[in-house]
Amino acid sequence: MVTLGIDVGSITAKAALVKDGKLLSTAVIVTGYNSKNAGEAVFEKILSEAGVNRAEIKGIVATGYGRNSVSFAGKSITEITCHAAGAHFLNPAVRSVIDIGGQDSKAIVMDEAGKVKDFAMNDKCAAGTGRFLEVMARALEVDINDFGSMSLKADNPAKISSLCTVFAESEVISLIAKGEKRKNIIAGIHESIGSRVAAMAGRLGLTSPVMMTGGVAKNIGVVKALEGKTGKSIEVSDMAQLTGAIGAALIAMTL
Amino acid sequence: MTTEGQAPDPEKEKRKIKSVKKMKEIMTNYYIEAKSAEQTGKKVAWITSGGPVEPLIVMDIIPVYPENHGAMIGASKMGVDLCEKSEQMGYSRDLCSYARSDIACAPVNGGPIGGLPRPDMLVCCNNICGTVLKWYEVQARYFNVPLFILDTPFCHTEFSDEARKYVRKQVDEYIEFLEMVCGKKCDFDRMAEVGKLSVRGQRLWQEVLDTAAHKPAPMSAFDAFFHLALIVTLRGTQTVIDYYTGLLEEMRERITSGISAVPDEKYRLLWDNLPVWYKTKWLSEKFAAHDACLVADTYTSAWCGSLKYIDENDFLGTMAEGYSRIYLNIGVDEMAETVIEMVDKYDADGVVMHSNRSCKPYSLGQYDIQRIVQEKREIPTLMIEADMVDERSFSESQIETRIDAFMEVLKAR
């Protein structure tokens, strides 16, 4: 049986095909302005890449911020439940998930079956999210994909004290004006995200092993900062960004 | 006239609470009377929501509630405009949105009813928060009217004898203040009578709320948010008793005929903190779509929560304690106990907490209360960050995800 998970996030749309409990194929595109179109586009992409026929797909679950705009999905499930299911698939031992996506960050605690026990989400502010990093990358004129490796070279991470994206950006700009090295500013940004997310996760109480999911998990600097602030080692799968879509495809199997 | 295509959904019609019409009439008449006080020669006092209103009723003064007005501003989605106006006047966005919208309303007669009637005096009781002190000082200066402040010490763990004497003494001073402003003596026989009416009104309100302990609940917290207005504004009058007697009867009839607030109630939730006034319909429909009913809340029950401290035969002597030991003026441990009692009484499956940017005393201990409830009752809790009036602090898609995820957790249990 083939099922599909579609995760329409605020920055990227992801798709995962699962066949008989095994991952068959995945796809990622940029969401862009129209989340409805993004859902369809990523669907088309995965079908053509995997060489799977639409009729073969027996169930579709949509997740992510655009989950309700995916008209061809049988059901929409929140990314909290889907990330837990996806993380459990990637490593059944995992008991906690930190998911930092484009628009928000979440901490999730699960049971041994991958079922959500409790979760916490950031407040309305975008600080500590992927969008925050994008804003900072623009201010620093650095490719966001280089953030992780650059921050690891920092000799003296800068202090970014503001929790607000707008204020933090102006702090970064004044650091640039002072001639602070890029690598130190970037490390400081990662530290500030780490503090913020660790505070939220601490309130929830993380149980090890902890896995980080979502697009921001690709940034090794944020992962290291989070490990430092939470005092726990954090594993990251190659599939981090696709965890929600994988979870959605797995849940589609049970419906 | 309704055409066939627009005929009201009979299922929805059946669920509508019939008393609502009467309530709207009472509130309209109340505001008309208050707004025509200048013509009729009656005096108007602005008073905080937790303040002792009974002496005002005795002295024939019309009590007016800026907080009730704030709720109306929020519900009519005029909050952002007024909050921005107050920010232009120099008030910080971090201040309470009731205070901001009320302060902005006064000079322009803004809001849904064209501003509140001009006060002859202000009565401020700090049992609900500290903001009211500065807020009422601002308004006393603006209207150039006398202000009475009733100071109720915070009851961390107990209400000491010293505190009792201290507040009791202020009750006398309060009455003297009213006598001075009105130029007439207080009728203490009438005071005893109004005190009894107040207690009866509070008991009836509690009975109305208690009907939601029935499964399925005949009313939800969203209904309580609406019907609350009377116990706040007209406590101590016969009007309250007559209205709640009728409402209680209607709720009992709904129970008998199996009419529930939510069509297919499967999950029962408890709400904490003030309503998100501009989103009550959205939230109510959102939860109902998950077959969840918010069966009770800590907010509306605050107007009958301290009944146990009041002796109806010695109202004046015991109101000091009753007004001091309300939900917002007690320690977090006792608040958590109250929440747990409510979870048990209404058999709630989960707790939804509104972390209200405006109301610091209400929101401060919520993480602790959340933890205590989770430890003692092992039920899931949800935290929603918003504001009661200022829509700028509400993110619909984020809150929708949280509610959906919370319901997924509840359903998977």
C-alpha cells in the first residue's frame, strides 16, 4: 500500500511517499506565495520522480501551516502529531522532538509508540524560527546554508540579547557597524535561538533521546547551541526537513 | 422576511439560549438609564469589576463598569483602533488593553456605545489588579471627580485578622465617602437588604454555572461569558435574581429535553483567564468542530467564588473578606486548587489556558498551575497566547495549529 504525506510549511513544501511501511521517495520545493499551488506542485514532483501513478496512492494526509489548503488530502493533521510519528519512524527510541520550522518552533514529548504526550510552541513572535535566520542572513549578506559551518569557526560569539526578530536585526546591524566578525555574529544568533528554544523545551521537560527535526536542523550551529543550552545530546537525521511529511504519510496508512 | 433559501437552521435555532433576548433588553435599558443620568439627576460611579457595588446600589448611584465596556469594545472589534489611540496619547502597548481602550475612549466618546456616561465619582478596588490604581487616577484627573480606593491586601496563604480589620475599616470609609459625595446618609436597613440580594444573585449565578456539570452541558463557557454581565454590573438588585432564575429554569429545561451547547459533546474542557473577546465565536466554533465543549471557566465563576466567606445576615461585616479573597487576589497554590476542584466538579478532560498579554495577575502563575494540574490530574493542558481586546496579539493560524494538536492529543488518549 502506498500513502502520501504532504507538509506545506511557511517556507518549503515537502512530500513523502511510503510503501508498506518503507520510505519510497521524498520531494521538497519552495512554498512561495500560494500554498495551495505549492501542495499540488510538490505532489506532481514526487509522482514524476518516483514514477508512481496517482491511482496507486491509497491515502493522503496533509500537515504544516498550509494543511487545510491541500484539497486532495483525505485528512489534515497538525505538524506536532506528524513530526512525532516521523521521528518515531526514523528512530523508534526517540522520546522528544525539537522542531524548528520556518514560522515556529515546537518541543514535543512522546511515548514509546511515538504518540504525543505533551507539546509546547513558541509565542506569536518569530524569533527562534527559520524565518528569523533568513532575516539575519539577509542582513549579513551570507548564504543561509553557510550559517552552520561559519558559526563553528567563531572565536568569540557575539551577544544578541533581544528576543524580538526586529530588534535582534537592529542589534546585528549595529554589530556589523562595529566591525564584529560575521562568524561571531552568526554564532551569537544561534546562541540566542538556542536559549529561547531551550527555555520552552525546559518548561516541557525533555526526555532523551532527543531528535531535532524541521529545516533548521540542517544548521549544525543551531543544533550545537541547543545541545549546549539544554545539556542534552541531540540527534539529527538526514531526513530532518522531511520528518513531518514522512509522519503524515505513515498516519495516512492507519486511516 | 426569510426566503426559503435563508431559512434558519432548525438545529441551530434549537440550541440558541432564549434568555439572551431578555438579557440584551436589560443591558440596553441599563446603559440608557446610565447615559441619561445627567437628565434624571442620578449620580454615576465608575467602579472596577471586582469592587463592592452594593453600597452604590443602596445610595441609588448608577454603577458603570469600564471593564464591561472594555469587553464590549473587544467583542465589537474596536479594540485595536482605541489601543492605538491610547498609544498615540503616550500609553505603553504593554499596558492592559481594557485600560488603554477606556482611556482612549473618554476624550472622543468612542467605542460601541459612544462612550460611557460621565462619572460623578470613581471607586477603585485593587483586588483584581494593580493597574486599576493608575488607570482610575488618570480618569479621576481627566474628569476631575473624587476617587475612592479600596485596598485589599493580597492573600498569599491566609486572610489575617489585621487584614480583616484593615479592609473592614475601609468599608466604613467607603460609605462615608459616598455619603459625602451624595450629600445624604446611608440607609443601613437597605444595606442589609441589598447585601442579601447580592448573595442570592451570586448563589443563583453559581447554580446556573453548575448546570454545565451535566453531560452533555446545556451551556458552555462562551455562553457564561455573555450572561456574566448582569452579576458584574447589577449585583445586589432584584433584576439579577429574576433574570438568573429564568436562565436557571431554561438550563434545567435544556437538560430535561437533552439540548446541549455543543451538538455532539465528546470532550469537556475548562477555560482559564478572560475571554478573547473578539474571537469568542471563532474559538467556540473551532472547539465545537472537534466535539469539544468548554464546560466551565475560572473567569465567570470568580463572581461567586468567594461566597463561602460572606454571611448574608452580616453582609457589611463580612464583605471585607469576601471581596479580598477573590480568585485574582490569592496565591498560586490556592488558584491551582480551585482549578483542580473545577476539573473534578465539571469532569473536564483538559484545560485550555489563555495567557493574556493584558492581564498580568491572571497570567502570571499559569505555568505553575498548568504543571500542578498535570501532576495531580494527569490531563493535558493547552496554552494560548493572546489578548482579551487587542487583536494585534492574536495569531489565528498559530492558535489553530495549537488547538488542533491539543485535540489530536486528547483524541489519541
